[in-house]
Amino acid sequence: QTQLVESGGGSVQAGGSLRLSCAVFGNIYSTYYIYYMGWFRQAPGKEREGVAAIYTGSGSAYYASSVKGRFAISQDTAKNTLYLQMNTLKPEDTAMYYCAATSHDIANIARVLVESEYNYWGQGTQVTVSS
């Protein structure tokens, strides 16, 4: 069974950086099994939103406009790990961050940051950015 375990969250001042990791357990890193992996976040009182996604076959990355230019998603298939490098953090980035994966191809690129497209989820790691 596939399991996703996030780490790397914490508290940081505005302008700082954090790198989140998502360890993948199970034979997930096969391009015939997992097509996309992504990072989502949920702030208190708000819906979960997509932050970044990566097509595991090619490494093509997609970002929400709110984080583009500040965050970078990457994968290390040898280590079965997904990363999210977060730079120039802002208080509005404060949220629980979740790693996700999908075992079906997403035909419409516009949906790569849509929560319902993903069927594997981690438990989340908290990121708090203070002003």
C-alpha cells in the first residue's frame, strides 16, 4: 500500500525559507502507477488549495499563482521523496501542508491542482509564518 509522510514544517519569520519533504512508501515511483504528485495546503477556516504539482514522468511542474516564483517542487526518485522548497515566505502561507499523489493521469492540465484529482494523501505538516 502506498503511504505518504510529510516532514519539514515549522515556524519561520516572514521572508524566511523552509523545505518540506514527502517520503513515499510503497512502489509509487513508477510512471505507470503514479502520474502526478502535489502539495496542497489548508489554512484555518479555509478550503484546501493546490500549491504545486509535478508530473512524475517528465518532471514538469505547475504552481498556483500565489506561490509562483517563490516555491519550487521537485522529486528525487532514487530516494522516493517529493520536496517543496519555499522561499520568501509570507504570513499568508501559514497552513497545514499536505503531500498528495494520483494514480490516474490528469488529462486536463488545468486540473493538476484540484484536490479531487488525487487519491493518496499524507497527514500533513504545519507551516507557520510570523510577521
